[in-house]
Amino acid sequence: MRVTDEGVMGEGVMDDGRALAAQVTGFAARVATLRERIGRVVIGQDALVGELVIGVLAGGHVLIEGLPGLGKTKLAHALAAGLGLRFSRIQFTPDLMPADVTGTRIVEQDERGLGFRFQPGPLFANFVLADEINRATPKTQSALLEAMQEGSVTVGERTHPLPRPFCVVATQNPIELEGTFPLPEAQLDRFLFKLTVDRPSVVAATTGAAEANVEPVFSADELVELQATSRRILCGEHLLRFVAELIRATDPQDPEAGDATRSNLRFGASPRAAQSIVLGAKVRALLDARPVVERGDVEACALAALRHRVHWTFEATAEERRVEDLLPGWVEAARKRAR
């Protein structure tokens, strides 16, 4: 029997699809175990846990905003433990210097005499918690920019690669204004998601027996493989058009922008928002053991990806307008244009 080139190619594509489906199913079951173990430690925050897991598995960095005492630090520590990652916590303060974060060169004497040796800072870990990041000065905040974007740190004339995988989870307190420095837009844009923490009812669950530690479900190498697998999840052209139109709908200068967008926003979301939505949607599909993205995956990731990427007018800020107020209109506009 003669096998054509087209036939061989078709079988190859089918084999790749079956292999991807098998990988997705295996990873989905293990991530479910990971979330269950974290849920034993972080009580009443299932939605937040799910969104943070999606952000990290997508290979991005996540900003978490919430009042003190809601478990932001505990959540980050539990996730790092469950992923089998080396964890590092940096408590940001106004007197923290960039070298305190990235590391510095120190003088050292050996058999060859005096010389300089690079001493890595706490940034050299797989999972970095930047606690209360808005308390540090812009000079120190900017030390994270290269690390978050390039995965490396430059000290002096040498560039030092950071370990892989590498993830920054930053926290900030929305009620503290004195002695804080709002993150610049360029740095905010480097966070894949911005998440907010609700106040759970946890008194009964947190005043009983001591909580257990989170046992690792993955290793660092397995997380890298999982992140690569998530990018292989298929996303249809119609969904990519929908995401592009969704970002366009946030632009107040667009001729077809809605009245609410024009009156409340100075600038819309950046192209990174589209990338964040698609990457998050692919991970959501993976966690549901699907090799293909659905419309619900895309819409579920829109809020976290857009929350920190639109620029409000002074009046909208004074009225405490939120992305949640405008998002339904943007989704409806994107649905119409992407048909």
C-alpha cells in the first residue's frame, strides 16, 4: 500500500494531538492535587488560589493587592512549596537598595590574591515574593525590571542569568499611602495578572489544630515542562481576533470607543494585555484537561489581565471607577467586531 506525503503528515499531526492530550490530562490531575493541598493551608480563597496558579503556570509574574492579614504571604509560600521551587522573600522598605535585591560584588582573597566575587542577592531564586513592593523607592523597584523581563541581572559589566523557572509574586497594601511609591506603568505592565484579595470567613478554620505543610507536587524541571506544554494548547483564530478587539475596545482614542471608555480612560491596555489573556486562557484549558481554548477561558482571564493596564482619568479615579464597571461593555463590543 502506497502512503502519500499528505497521509503521513496527517498521521503525524494526529499523533502529536494525542500526545498533547495525554500530557494535558496528566498535568491537569496533578495541578488539581496541588490546589487541593494549598487549600488546606490558605482557607477560603479558592478563586484567588486558582488565578495565582494560572499566572505562575503561564510563566508570568503576578501582583496581589489586598488588606493586611488576608494570607497573601502564606499563599505565595504555599504555592512555592507545592511547586518544589526555591523560595525567597524580600520585604521592601524605603531604605532598601537595589544591591540588597540583586546582589553585589565583594572583595575576596584566595590563592591568587585579592579579587572580586559576585554575591547573589535574594532575587536569585525560583519563586520570589516581593512583599509590599510599593514601599520601596522607584530606584529599587526598577531593579526588578530586567529580572522580570529578561530573566537576568546585570551588576557592573557582567550579566548573571537567573534560575529557571523564575517567578515574581508581588504584594501591595491599597490603604497605605504615606511612605509608599506607586509602581510606574512600565513595571505594572510586566505583571501578567493583578489579583485582588477578598476578606474570607476563616475564624473557625484557622483557630484549631496547627496546619500542615504543603508537600511538593512538582519539581522545578517539571514546572518548566508544564509551562512549555501550556503554550502548545491550541487557540483558534476567532478567539485571537476576539482578544485583539477586546484590547481595542479599551482604547478611548479609537473611533468606535464607547462613551464610558472615552469619559473614564486616558489610555487603553497595551499589547501585553492580549498576550496575558491568551497565555492565561491556555493554562485554564490545560487545567480543565482540554487541548483547545474555549471562549469562556478567554473571558475568564480578561479582568486579571486588564485590571492594572488601563489608565484612568482624574475624575474616574476620584469616583473609584473599576475595570469591573467597564469590562462587560468591552466584551460585548469585542464579540460584535470579531464575528
